[in-house]
Amino acid sequence: MGQRLNIEICNSTRTLANAYYHWGAYTDCALEYTAEIIDAYHNLSDQITDELQLAVKLLEVTGAGITDEEKEEIKHDPDFDFSDINFSPAIDRNEGLLAVTEKGMEETRSWEEGRVTINIEEANFCFDVVSYYDKDEYVEDYGVKSLSKLTQIDHNFFLDYLPFEKISWLREFVKNNPTGVIMNSCVINWIE
């Protein structure tokens, strides 16, 4: 079994492209992909003005590529013209399967166990590649002593959109809180 990650690149109105990574929904791995995409955004956003092309290139930076099935869907998509995009071919599901058609993106979503959403119009991201436990359930599984190792936070910023500049801060936060955090009656753990 993999730990399935879906990374979505969107603007303020729609998802432009997404990619599936079979072993990507581990917190550290997903943070690495997110940082790669944000770095690439800073390098490419002035060069590529078309949002769809930019979304594709950002996902390709991670190793994602288009499958033969998605190529066929692209040929028959009446809503968008993809002729200006030179897609990289998919290597395999571990490197990333890129989708731009609604059918392809829905399939990717159906497999996901964790998601990162990157909004290139607003220059922010939502990182939902963590596990949530009820505090009592966590104590039952790991013992009351384990709670003392967790940092208390006041707000669940994992469900918020963070500005791109916060990616380094988030990586450092996860590194500095290796066993997770507590928020109210919820324990948030990293997926390892």
C-alpha cells in the first residue's frame, strides 16, 4: 500500500492541474514537493504567463508527467485547448501522474489520502498531509505520558492557506515538533 498524495495547482476560481504520487503523502515528503513547487514558481512565474502552462510545469518539476490515458482525454476535451503545452511523459505513479482534464483530476482525487493545494494566483498553499486524533483516542493509543511531548497550538493553521513565504517556517515547525502538536481536544501528528 502506498501513502497517496494529491497536489492541486489552482487559481482563485478552478483547479488547473493536479498530480498523484503513490508514496508522497508522508508529511516530510509532501513538504519537500511543496517547497520544490514554490521555488519553481518563483523562477518560472515571470517567464510563463499562461496559468495552465505554469501549473503543468510546476508539477513537472517534481517529476510528474502525463499518462497515455490522460493524453487521450486531452485530445477529446472540448473545454480547453492544450495544444500549446508540451507535456512530459509519466515515468510511473511514484514519480507523479499529472492530470489536466476534469476526468483525470477527479481520478487523482479519488485516490488521495493527503492533499496539498497551491493557489498560484494568491501565492499561497494549504497543507493537509497530517493525521488528526481525538485527544482521548491518542492517549489510549500512545499513553498519557506521550501528551507531554506535544506542543500546544491555538489555531489549526494546517487547514488555512499560508503564504508561499511560510513554507520554510512550516518545514522548521514540523522538524521542531517531531511528535506532533495539540490543538484544543485534537492531536495533530505527522504522517511518517
